[in-house]
Amino acid sequence: MREIGDVPIIMLSALGGERDRVAGLRLGADDFVGKPFSPRELVARVDSVLRRSGPAPAASRVLADGNLTVDTDRHVTTLADHAVALTVREFALLRFLVGNPGIAFTREDLLKQVWGWTVGDRSTVTVHVRRLREKIEVDPTRPTRLLTIWGIGYLWEAQG
């Protein structure tokens, strides 16, 4: 009956009769609390529902784009089933760009979002992009994945 996934649901209602409680539970609620209720009871019920629901399943932490994979848990990148040796900063940049395909980012955006720097030399990004291209592009002088958007910055072009 539930259409929104595995998010636990507790219904709070001024209507607390048996018919209302049964209807709420049949509609997919995990618990039903009718007025009046104490804050301690509500907290106890929330804790109970969360214990029963268990931990959320881990999201996939492997980004894939064509023959390129970026395993964010293991910090491993492969290209055509061959390991690609990346520095920590190159890996962070690649992970960010592959995770956000089709979006043009300025050098300032990348400094802030990838490395958390609010100030810094923008040429740092340029150097890391060049090194990354040398490792992942077939022809680094004619990139097809990590594109320069003139006047803006860089964009990851998904390979599908």
C-alpha cells in the first residue's frame, strides 16, 4: 500500500478512535498516536519505529560512466578495467565531476565544492584538470569527457 518507500510513518491525529487508528495503520502508517499524548510518549514511539525500521540501505558508492568507474568507498578508479593511479585531489575532482555530469562549474566553484577552499589560486584547478585528462582521456589534447567550457570552467560529459 505504501508508495513512498521505506520511510517510517507515525500518524498524529485528534481523531483517536479505533476506526481511525485502524484506517491509519491500513493506509501504511507504522504507528498511530491520538490526542492527547505526552511528548515523552511520542519520543518513545519514534524511537520504537526507528528501531524496527533498521538502518537505511547504503547507497551505491560506485560511479560509472561508460568504461570508467569511480569507487568512492575504496578510492579506486578504473578505466577499461585497468586501475588508474590518482592523487587524492585528482580523485576528489573526478568523483565530483562524474557525480555531476552535464553541469558547467567555474574554477571557483570547484575550489569550493571539491576542496572546500573559499580562497586559492584558480590555476590549481587547471593543473589538476590537465593531469586528470592525461590519465582518463584517450587523447588529452582533444578531451571527450572532461570538457573546457570557455569563459566558464569545466563540465563532465557523460559517455553513457
